[in-house]
Amino acid sequence: MLLIRRYEDDIARADGALSALEQHRAPAFDDEDLVLVIVAVPRRAAPRLDAELAEGEIRRPMLAADHHRHRHTLGAGHVDRGRLHLVDVADQGHGILPENSDFRRRAPVVRAGGPRSTFYSAGMSRPTPTVQVEAFVLGPYATNCYLVSDPEKRICWIVDAGFEPGAMIRRVREQELTPEAVVLTHAHIDHVAGLAEVRSEFPDVPILIHEAELEFPSDPELNLSAGGGIPLSAPRPDRTFTDGDTLTLGDSSWRILHTPGHSPGGVALYNQADGVALVGDTLFAGSIGRHDFPTSDGDALFRSIREKLYTLPDETTVLPGHGPPTTIGQEKRTNPFVQG
């Protein structure tokens, strides 16, 4: 099962929602084989982001109908939903997920203490989980970048490296983990901007990507940074994978699901044993990835969601590249863009 924790240094923006979110507490999990920790990092808006996105929309709800209003962002409407779900939802009169949803029933309890709030589910029965996943919300696009680790073997992956990855690097050092790879779900700028910093800290750690996007990180046109006015060339990946490959971290196995559409080499990392999928920017809670970029393909995106993701078990926890977690079953029932 999934234990969710969120560490928030910018606690002031969460104060008003803590007591209200407490009302949505759910029964504790019986066991936790997988742990997800969400770390929110204070963000600086990119120079080219407009004032509405930087100061307004990220703090209030965006409904499905608003999906195409933010075509200037890499993540469209879903960029804002993570902040909404964890901070402002209690004040809006409606939530991201329906009250009867699987994820709502499994939602974490919220408590406040000290300089940060911790989102967690009580009743943890195992002192050391088999897999731990920490989500770091990085940069002006609020990109979810994940630290996947085996606590017993002290090894980890960095899954995507967005803007300002210092918090992830510090966590690796604090936990005394040895990175075995940087695994990329895709190579748009908001997911690779921190590769150079990660490479400088861990020069011997290989960077892995789907074979269709091998050239993307180092090409400002392909990684979309040129279009944003800040051309960036990130380190070229060292190795490639393809659909159906299996990556192993300690005792856990993760199958590569090629999910093109948002980008040609987009992938999901699926851990069947723990029932979790890191899906990049293909699918979000109540939304889907943009498909209007030069290398995007809308038809392929819908096929990827229906044929690769919606065929996973309904209880599979979905950890997206932006916004809050969801489940396959929840999206099949309620996603306004692609229902199962």
C-alpha cells in the first residue's frame, strides 16, 4: 500500500487548510510496502512566466474546462493542481477528487508541527519499507521529481531532474544513499533542467532515457527551452531503454511502458508488486498532458492512456509529473479527457 508524506518549508500558505483537510482523514493502511514522501520546495517564477500563472492561478482551482487556457506552460492546467490539492482545496467548496473516490478514501491524514506540515497515514506496521518514493515539487512549473530508494540497501534512482534540484541532492546526501541511475520519463525542459547539477554532484551515475528522446536533453529546440526564451542544453543521456524493458532497484522491478504522445519518448515506470506507476506528463489527476508541441501526437497520447495506462489494475497509484497522485480507477471513471 501507499503511505504519503509531504514536507513543506513554506508552511504559511498551508495554515488555512490544515484543519479543514483533517476532516477528510481516511482509515489507516494495514501495511505500507511503498512510501511516497512529497517535498514542496519554495519556487521562483521563471522570467517568461506571466503574472497570472506566477501569482494567481497556481493558488486556486483549475477545472477541466480550463485545460487549454494555459498553453504557454509545459504542463497546461495540471501544473496548478498539486498546489491546489495540498493547500487551497478546503476553501473552494469542491475537491480535486470526488468524495467517493478510491484515492479520497485512501487520502492521508494531515497534521501540523514545527516549521513544516507532514502528510501521512497512521498505523505504519513495517519499520523499513521495501520501496520509498519521495516527490520533490521543483521549479516554476511545479514539476514532480521523484527519489526512489531501497532503504535497506541504501541505493536510489533520481526520476527526472527539474529546475533547482538541490533539495533532492541534499536528501540523497542526508540519507547516505548511492544513486544508481537518473531515469527520465521524458526530456522536456522542466524535467531535465537540473541534469547538469545532478551530474556535477554524481558524475559517475548514468542517465537513462527512452531511445526516441536520446537527443532531446541537449537540444534546446527539442527540449522546448528555446521556445521559452532560455535555451538550455542538458547532458546527453548515457543509456536508452525501450518499451517492455525492466529496470531493477534492489529487490524492486519496474517495467518500462512507452507512452508517446506528450513527447515521442515518454514513458511510465510501473512497479506491479507495489501497485504504483510514475507516469511523467502523460496522465494527471483530472487531466492529460499537452499534445500541441512540435513533437507531440494527440492520437498517440490517447492510445497510450487507453492501451498502456488504463489497462493497469484500477487500484494502481499514479504518480504524475505535475499535481497530486491519483489512481487508474479514479481517472477511468472521472477524467474528462479520457475515460475508460
